[in-house]
Amino acid sequence: MDLPEIQNEVMRKIGRNVLLYQQVEYVLKYLVSHGRISGDENTLMSRHEKRIKSVSKRTMGTVAGDFFNEIFGDDESPDSQSEDPKKIHLSIAFRIETEEEHFELRRDKIAELVADRNELIHHLIPRLNTESIDTWTETDRLLDRQREKILPELEYLQSIAKQFSDLKKGLGEFLSSPEGKMHLFGIPGDTQ
């Protein structure tokens, strides 16, 4: 491969990896922004929308930390209490309980992705020697290794997001069912 060909291939792979990192970041933000919902009938939606907006502005590193503190962590404190004690206050938190060894493995893998992503975005291009085929070839190999590290973690996070989405859907169906309304609010369901 000549220099222009390897340069084009490296640029393509940089774009591919950036998109994969964005997918990881998106899934983490989804899990963190939807993993805790708290409020009463008047504040639940606005608080949730505020949380989604707040999480969307966080860096990948920050949201990865939030993911491990809130989803894997043992922090069970509610986000807030109801301002009106006469109103029903709903607080839902999605958590994953696992062995310490698994937790540490997952945390280390995601931390490594964050570091690799930051290296790619902030440091790779300035260091490329644009005249050396060897530098471009090594960068090409580095990007392939990076991709191989991203894919299993992305699949893992996507599987968690799918399980969470399924749980959320099931909870919504239950809460809107006659049995759910009766259980939660004491409201008799349709008897027809």
C-alpha cells in the first residue's frame, strides 16, 4: 500500500472508531439518564427531562463514572423527596448487583475505553508523522486493536440497555393495567 492509500484507510478507521465510541457514550448516557426517575405527579416528567438534558451534556468519562456509581453502585438514596407529603412520590432506580470481581472488570474495561477514546480524539492526529508509511501502518494496526476492544464492551452495554428497556416497558404496562392501578393507587380496575 502506498502512502495515500494507507492514509485514507487510517482516516476511515479513525471515523469508524469515533462512531463506535459515540455509541458507547450514547448507551451509557441512556442508562444513566433513565436509570433513576423520581417525583410526584406534577414533577416526575419535568425532573426526568431535566436529568436527560443534564446527562446529555456530560463527558464520556463523567457519565461512565455515573454509570458505575449509580447503576452498579450501592447508593440507594432517592433523588429527592416530594415537596407535598400528600402526593404520591414515585422513585425508581435501575441497579445491577454483581460480584466485586465482575464489577471491577467492567469498570476497568470502560475506563480503558474512555482513556483510549481520549487518546484517539485528542492525541493521535497531532502525533502522526505524515511522511512515514511505518507510522501510518502502525496507526492502522492500533485502530484495529482499538476496535476489537470497543466491540465487546459496546455489546455488553447494549445488552444491559435492552434488558433495562424491557423492564421499563413491562413496568409501564403493569402500572397502566387495572391490577397495577389497584396495587399502586388503590384504584379499582375496569370490571367489564
